[in-house]
Amino acid sequence: MTGLISVIVTTYNREDALAAVLRSLAGQKDRNFEVLVADDGSSPATAALVEQYKAGIGVPLTHVWHEDRGFRAGEIRNLALLASRGDYVIFLDGDCLARPDFVTHHRRLAERGWFVTGNRALLTQALTDSVLRKGLMPEHWGLAEWLRQRVRGGLNRLAPILRLPLGSLRKIRPQAWEGARSCNLAVWRADLDRVDGFDARFSGWGKEDSDLLVRLLHADVRRKDGAFAIGVLHLWHPEADRSQLPINQEKLDSVLKGNCMRAERGMSTACGGAPRIAAASELAGPHEDSNVTSIRA
């Protein structure tokens, strides 16, 4: 595909990791994309950080925010989708670093009728702390350095670091949704419109991304595997509160038993169908000269 790609980065009160992610996106070889930071209710420090990155990232940058009412990743992604302009959407978590060819390979893998799932290498707490504290840029490390880190126990696996031309093997699991996550996922905007995006009924950690993928499969959109092409570097973080997981699992089980395609509370119901544009200063505090578009639900 040759059109604009929208990269939606989900974040919540983790400015150090988000800064590293935005830095990694600033270094992409492919420049025909925009970035939307889907902010799940962070403090003004996140808005200020996004504003600071506007001048240096080199692509359009938009901050989309809603009030903090608990973990609402699906809902804030919907609001970011409403603000996006691309024909193709890459979802990326705000603690996942993209190597310089990330957008390039996603673009090459894009194919009508398919969504693309990526994988990740998990960095340990010690390596993550070192990366963030010292300003290291692991997205630019070569294979030799990653081999050293693997021997030292700095990451859980090497596979996401490697590059292999899998060809038709990428389509051997067209109906599989298990194991795919929205921390590294690409979907055509038209397909997201068909299923009405994420379902905001899923609150708290877990299963909102599985629900989206199951509904895409119900809509005859198939899975394409991005392994050995688009792997990201996942910075360590404490485990999220999973108290809502059983309830979310019940919702997912219901979707699995049926054939519904559209979200019960999707993009069409988010913020009345359109987010309100607000000045960045309204979100970020006393920053008078705003250079970054901010949207507030």
C-alpha cells in the first residue's frame, strides 16, 4: 500500500517509555505516516511530552486524551481512530520500541482482506531501567548486541529480532486469533469501520484486543503473521491489575459463541461519534505556544 498510515500509540502515565517510543518512531525510514498518542487519562505531563516531540518527530503528531476512569484502552483507541486520517492503522503500545524498518515492513505486509499481527521481545526490568536511565537506543542495535543481551538474560527471546522472508507461510493461520495482541497489530481502516472498532464494554485489563480480532474474523478479515518482520522491543513494566479479566473473558466467550461483527459500544458511539478538539495548553498546563494537535473527549 502507498497511502498514509496511522500509528496509534496507547499510553498511560509513563512518560519515560513514551519518550523512547516516540524517539523510535522519529527514526523510521518510511515517512508517510502519522502518530496519534491515545492517552488513557494521563496527567498533564504526558501532554507536555507529546508537545515537546512535535518539532522533532518529523510526521504529524496528535494527542488524544480522555478522563481517567480506569483502564479503557479500547475506548481511547476508538477516539484516536476517529481523529486519524490513514487508510491503514498500526496499533502500538506506549512501551514498545519500533526499529527503523517497522513502518516499512508493515507497509509491505499490508494486504486487503487481512490484518497483520506482530510479535515482541520482552526486555527485563534491569535492561529496561538501563535503556531509560541512560538514554540507550536499542532499536538501532544489531544482531551481535542482541545475542550478547540474550546470553546475559536481558530479553526473553531472539525471534522477534530476526528477519526472515516467510512468504506464503505468513498465511497458514488465517482464522487464528489466539496469541495476537494489539501492542503490535495492523488493520485496514475500512475493516475497522466495518466492525466499529474496539468494544468499549471491555474495561480493565484484558481481552479487548481478542474481541476485536474475533469480530474481524467474523467479518471475513483473515490473519497474516508478521513474525520475523515487524517485531518490537517491549520495555518491562509491572503486571497490570487483572481483576476485571474474568468479566472480560465472559464477554469474549459470548462473542466467540455468536457471529457478531460490530462492537456493541464501538467508534460510532464514542463521544457522540466525534472527539472535541482542544488546545494543547488545556491538557498540558502552562505551555503557551502549542505546536501539537490535541483532542479531548
